[in-house]
Amino acid sequence: MSALAEAEGAANLGQGFPDQDGPEWIRAAAATAIGEGANQYPPGRGIAALRSAVAEHQQRRYGLAFDPETEVLVTAGATEGLTAAVLAVAGPGDDVITLEPFYDSHAAAIAMAGARHVTVPLRAEEDGFRLDLEALRAAAGPATRAILVNSPHNPTGTVLAPEELSAIARVAVDADAVVITDEVYEHLTFDGAEHTPLATLPGMRDRTLTVSSAGKTFSLTGWKIGWATGPAPLVDAVLAIKQFLTYSGGAPFQPAIAQALVHGDGDIAELKRSLDRRRMLLLEGLRSAGFRTVRPSGTYFVCADAGPFLREEARDGAAFARWLPGAAGVACVPLTAFCRPGSETSRALSDWVRFTFVKDESVLSTAIERLKGLGRGAGLSAAPRP
Ligand SMILES: *Cc1c(COP(=O)(O)O)cnc(C)c1O
């Protein structure tokens, strides 16, 4: 979609990367680290300063205590942490449960492990996309080895509610499954929604691998500094896999992110405020252009039902996303790209697309103007729903 957006000169609200780099002082810290010689392999577990900063962050924000020597592992972004975690705990004959829609790398990691991917739908409701608790309980069984939970959730923007988290915890305990969490949007929540790590729920600390990263929190997605925290035996298992994926990486970025985690709360708060403004701008823009939207309480994304705009040339969300850059100069991503082909959720969300608001306000305003034109022009009233 990014290539298509580029070719068509479209406002790219498809791929979710910020068009403004993270704080100057954090970037300067990495430059200093290069100058001071942080240029060779860091230790496999990550440098001590970053492991301590991660442990301190988990303690200060969530009251979670981890030993930086044995219970914290630095990874090449959350992607490596999640993939290594899945490879560490699951294999052929095992089931791994995720929500659906799901982030693409989750499905790829499960496939690489040779495990079976079982999904539980999130359904579009008035107050957000909600987890089907009935389906969750039905999805778990003797083969369930792990439950991979992403909250705040990409692509839907949902922050799982306390009763949804408790239900997941209960299912995990009953199935004796490991929980792997993807918390890369932990700080990017809105409307007073609070992120609660599953590891804080009763009985969960010892069966949970919590994965996060600096990319989204500090708008430094290209640095790929992530981490996993959990009980030592699980972290050791992830380390054993990580050893032969990357071994280690990001030498000058690790000390910079260590400082960011300790001194960056103000920067995080400011990003959150600015993202909140952009969220409301995009949400109101999409609504006034004629889309049905679900208000996200976290992440970078708004999901919208493109149903009213579907037509001969664009019969579903996927076709709409291919058609839109040329027709209106805006790029988005279909939600079916985050679903299993042919699944119930894929059918339920066939007309839905995802727009990101992690772009300059001018880009968002341009996109909104163009989408309103779509509604006024050949769109809405003229287009019978195929
Ligand atoms: C961006 C993203 C990631 C990847 O994180 P990195 O630290 O860049 O590897 C993982 N999960 C979700 C849900 C994401 O949106």
C-alpha cells in the first residue's frame, strides 16, 4: 500500500510509521554512544543499563518486579521478542491462540513454529471492538500451548477491558498455557483508557512473557530496540532462540533507550497528547466523509467501515484500499489483511479498512478533504451497494 500511495501521490494513512522522528535528545544520546565506542556486539541479553531501565519501568508503571540479570531480555524490536517467544514455547502439535484480526508477524511466528493458529474474534460494537469471551473459552483445549495477546490492539485500536483480561487469564490457567503479550502501544491510550499488563493479574506473572519496544513509544521505529520480561525459565527459553536469530544488536541505541525509559516520561505524555488530537481530527473527518467508524482507545489507528463507498470497481475493503489511492489520493489498509483468509472474522470485516493518524496534521487534513470529495462526488448517493 505504501508503494501504491507513493506511485499515486496519495496521502499515506496506510502503514503505521510516524512522519516525525522521536525526541532530539534521545537521538543525540545514540550519536554520542557511537562516538564513545558502542559499536561492537552488545551482550546477548542486552546491556546492563537497558535491562535495569526496563525492570525499573515495569516496577514504576505497573508494580511488576523483574530481576534485570535473569528476567529481562533485550531483543531486536518487539518482532524478534514475539517470534522468539513463540518459537521457544510452541511447536508441531501445539495450538497458539491469538485475537483476530491480528498483527501479521504473530501469524508468521506461529507458522514458523509449526504450531496451529487458533483465533478468537474481536467484534465491532458501539464502544469498540470487543473480545468474544464465549469463543475464547471454546478455543482453548489440551493442545493450547500459548495465548498471544496484543493490547492496545493493532489494527482495531481496542484496549482490552478488565473483564476481557480476566477471562484470558482464567483460560490460560485452566489450559496451563503460557501467555505472550504484545504491548508495543502500552503508553498510547486515550479517553482515560488504562493499559493493564496481563502479568499483573493474579497467578499470571509466572506464566507470562511480556514483550514491548521503544519504537512506538518514542517514535523511533527504525531502531528496533525491544524487550521481553518474565520468569527466568521462560526468558532463558527466549534467549536460546534469540541467540541464533540475531544474537544481539542495536549497540548504540541500547544506551539511548535506557536513558529514554528513565527520563522520557514527559516526551511520552506529549506524544500521547499530540496523538490524541490527531486521533480526533481523523475520527471526525472520517465520520463527516460518511464512514462508520469505531472510536479507538489506543494505538495509531482508526478502523472504518467502507461499506457506503463500495461499488463496481471496489466491492470490498481490499478492493477499496487498492482503488482509493488512484480515485481519491488516500491510502489505507484493509482489515482482511489482518485476518485468516476465509475466516468468520474475515467475512465480518470484509468491508473494513484501517487508517493511521500517526501523520502530520496537514497530511491528515489533506486526506480528509479528499475523502469528503469522494462522498460528494461519484460516491455515497450515486453508488449503489453491490
Ligand atoms: C509495530 C508493531 C510491532 C513491531 O514492533 P518492533 O519493535 O518494531 O519490532 C509489534 N506488534 C505490533 C502490534 C505493532 O504494531
